[in-house]
Amino acid sequence: MTSTLAHLFHNRIKWLVILVTLAATIAIPFYLQKVSPYWLHVLIVAYFYALLASSWSLLAGIAGQFSFGHMAFMAIGGYTSGLLGKYLDFPPLLGIPLGTLAAGLAGLAIGALCLRFKASYLALFTIAFSEIMRILIRGEYDITRGDQGLHLEPLFGETISKLPYYFTMLAVLVLGLLFMYWLSNSRIGLFLRALREDEEAAAARGVDVVRYKTMAFVITSLLAGLAGGFFAHYIGIITPNIFVLPQMGLVIAMAIIGGVESLIAAAIGGIIIQVSLEALRDFGAWRMVIFGALLIITLRFTRNGLIAPIFQRILGQGPRAERRKEGTTDGV
């Protein structure tokens, strides 16, 4: 009886959190559009980083693959759409899907090359790949405009309102999270978790290691390319500086602080950190010191980020709840 009441209570809390969040995400942009369009812009950028952080969480936290190439795939999506628009007059609604496909094909090529080896090879290979991409884009000035940046056609024409971009980026984030949630809870997600825990044991049970590792890498590359396409057409310009290694480190830190094994926690971590960095801009370089200290604390004291344990405690889900049922209290 007690467990049934607790289950009903947690269900009500869960739906209350969902409804409040939904109402806030719909109401806030209309208020900010009138009061402070700049902070509306910050939220749009935060949703972009949330999709990158959550898709990297799918790759690293669920599939167990550590990559530094996420921002490069994002850039492939943005540059492909921009170049198709500039030289072939492709509209954004056609360029963005083609850019997403190009990012997925690049992920497939990298996966075919190095996912047969140990995880460290993927990390090193993606660092090299990102730097090669950045150098090529900077060097081919006549095509990509180099450091001056490639200008892209706005997604919604000449409108000055940021509301269409806000709801578009929000929709892309929500649909991406729903897809990743479905994937992580499907048979494929079960195989990916098995590979994360022990590749040799998974292979012994019949899991095609290379196939599923490549599948996860391609899917997350597609999501990064999709985010890059929408973001580039929102900003209106894309430069090589957007995928330097510190930017990739920022995405990884967002996922880790949120909770690398939780898609929604990683996304919220991305939103909170991006908004916080803008709010602390007056502190100058000290804001990065604060951010670094928070990352160190997270890595030292919380195994699965700062956001994920909060969800587990409020909703009664996750390892903490399972251990409580078994009569133990260790871990999160």
C-alpha cells in the first residue's frame, strides 16, 4: 500500500514538473521578446548547446565512446548548408537536411576507420579530424571565406522577431531528446549499454560490436549536424572558431555537470551553464574560473553529474531508488 501511494505521488510530481516546464518554455519567450530580446537569444543558443550536450551524452554516457569530434560534425552540417545555399541557391529547408546527412556520412567514415580499435583511438582520431577540418576551412578562403566567416541565408527571411527561431530550436531539441530517449530504451540501447560495460562480454553474447558502435556514432553525428545547420542559419554566419577544442570541451563539461548517463540532465546542464556563463559575463575571466571549479567538484564528488541525482531523488527513479528498495543506500 505504501509503495503504491509513493508511486502515485512520484507520478504526480513527474507530470507536474513536465507541465510547469512546458508552460514556462512557452510563456517565457513572449515576455523576453518584449523585455529583453538579448536573453531570448541566449536561450536559443542554450537550446543549441543542450542538443549537442545530450547527443554527446548518448555517445559517451550510454554507448561508452569518448569523442572530441562533435563540434566538427556540427560545423559540417552548418558549412554544408551554407555552401549549398551560396553556390547552388539551395534554400535552408533543403540545405539543413543535406548538411545533416553530410555530418552522418562523415561520422560513418570515421566509424569505419577507427571504431574497431580501442576507445583511446577514437578520442585521438577525432581530435585530429577536428583540427584538420578547421585548418582546411581556414585555408580555403575562396570557398569558405576562412576566418571572415561564411554568411548564410536566414531561416525565416528578414523577420526581426526571434520567436520563430526560439520555437524552432526548442522543437528540434525536444524531438531530438524524444528520439534519443526511445533509442536508449530500445533493444539497440540495451546493446549499447552492454558495449559500454564490457565489449568482450557483449561480443561473446552475440552483439555485433563494430556495427552498434558505428550506429551510435553516426546517429550522434547526424544530431550534431542537425543542430549545426539550424544554428548557423539562425546566427547568419559560421566561422572556424566555433569548433576549436575549447568549444568541444565546453560541450563535454555541460554533459558531465548535468549527468553524462542521463539525456535530459545533460540537456538541462547545457541550458543552465550557457545561461549562467552569460549572466556572469560581468565577472570577466572569473566566470570561467567558477565554471572550472564547478566541473572539478562534479568530477570529484558526484558520479553522474549534478542534475541527474536531483531527478532521481524527486521522481524516485534511477540507481538510488533501486538501491533503496534493496535496503542499501550507497551510490547514486
